[in-house]
Amino acid sequence: MISLKKIFYDNRLSIEDITYLSKLLNTNLSISECFELISNNKNKNILQSIKNKLDEGISIDKAIKEYLPKQIETYILALLSNLSFSETLSLSLDFYNNNENSKKELINNIAYPCILLFISVTSLYLFDLYGIDSIMNVMNSFNNQNNIYLGIRIILRIVINAFYIFVLIVTGLFVYYLNPKRIAIMYIFVSKYFPNSLINIYYCEEFMSLLLICTKKGYKTKQSLAILKNMKSKPIISFLAFHLDEGLLKGESFKQAISKTYYDSSLARFIKIANYTNDFSNIISSYVQLSKQRIQNKLKKYTLTIQLSTYLFIGLIVIFIYQILFMPMQAISLY
């Protein structure tokens, strides 16, 4: 049976612990001394467990494996086969921070208008469910003809149902494509039929950002691609790294290998410039920054469309509800 301690106590190190450990490992301190420096009331039992395993002759990467933070566990496990433990921690943290920044920007841009639209539609649904019938019953008691309002109500119900069906479909597709193999298939489909879409640009930007992080750490292109290919937790990144590496192994130039449909079309132009200038890092940094701006521009267009649709919808709701609420008053004035 699982003990209550395991249920209520997270037996893992924090991102902060791993960050401190990564920095200390770059000094001349031993593992034990590093553990002493990062020890606190929350992690001292975990660190002691790791020390005990080290004393038994178990390597640090195996001893610490079950205590890794869930947020970067997949990065670390993927990188350990190619890098030393200290290099793995450093690179994993860079990958994690890059991913968190990208997700934060994406969520900040699209969350508000989507939530606003959902709340607006749900409010109308609740009003239709609990408010309109009582008003309609009052109107019927005056023998008032409400065919126009009934027609509008039917249209609104169709719109509401269509919206919820759309949300369910999107949610279902999202859950379905959480599977690594399926998300790679989805990316291939989008790249083939919707080139330079937001999804295509977003993942190419992430791929080049991670490749750039590797090269700035001093790894050669081949080693960097090997690192990214092993990241099974990032199936699209692994897929892009695999095909780029495969093209280079076939003798293709970097520009030729990156010109496939899986990659953002503008990326090949930056690679061409990088070849002429012999300044790979700065040129790819420029591509990453430009891609981030393109993503921002596309998100602004999408969010503006959603916001305008929401405001229009809210306006129609207000007018409709206003008319409904004043119907009894209008009926009374006729008598």
C-alpha cells in the first residue's frame, strides 16, 4: 500500500534546487559539498537519500533520477546518454526556461480573449436556460405574439450549441494529439497543407532556439542534433532534428536539408546568409527573434478576431436581453 507520506509529500527536488546544484557543479566543489550548500528543511532528507546511494557506489545520474523535478525530468533523462551530469543539468535548465518563456507568451496572448468569449457564451446559455422562459410565459399570458423573439432564440441556441461542439472538438483533438506519434503526424499534415502556419513557425522557432542553445554551449552541430533527436518528450523537435541530421548525412548542405516542407520557408534564407557570413549564431539568433515577432503578429490577428467577435456577440446579447426584459412592460402598456 502507498503510505500517506508519499501521497502528501512530494519526494522530489525543486527547480530552484537543481539550478543551485547546476551552478555549484561548475566549481571545484565535490558533490557532497554541493549538497551541503543547497540543503534546507524541505530537501535535506532527499539529499541524504541521494548521498546514501552514492556511498553504495551508484552513479550520481542514477542516484538522483527518482528525485528530479517533473518539469525537467524528461529533458535530463534524454540528455544523459550524450552528456555528463553537470552538462545535462545546465542544458536542461536552459531548455526548460526557453520552453516556459514560449508557453507564457503564448498563453498571455490568447488566454484572455478565449476566456472572455467562453464566459459570454456561457452567460447567454444560462440566461436562455433559466431566464427567458419566465419572461416568455408572462408575454403569453397577454396573448402577445413573440414569433420574432422565438426565432432569434432558436438562432442563438444554434450558435451556442455550435460553439460548445467546436470547443469539445478542439479539446478532443488536443487530448488525442498528446500522444507523441500522433502529434508528429499532425505536424507533418499541417506543414504539408498549411505551410508557414502558426504551428509551423512556432515549432521551427523552438527547434532553432534549442539548437542555438546547444551551439552556444560549445557543442558542434552534429552533437547538438544528436542531443535534440533523443528528446522523445518533444516529438516535433526530435522529428525536425532527425530529418535535418539525415539530410546532412546524405551530403546535403545545411540550406538544402532545411528546405524541406517540415521547416519554415524563411529559415532557408537565414541559413544561406549564415553560410556567406560565417556567423551562424548571430544569424540564427536573428531568425529566432524574427520568428517570435511573426508569432506575436499572428497571435495578435487571431486574438483581435476573437475579441471583435466576442464584443459583437456581447453587444447582440445585451440588445436581445434588453428587448426581452422590456417585453412585459410593452405588453402592459398595450392594455
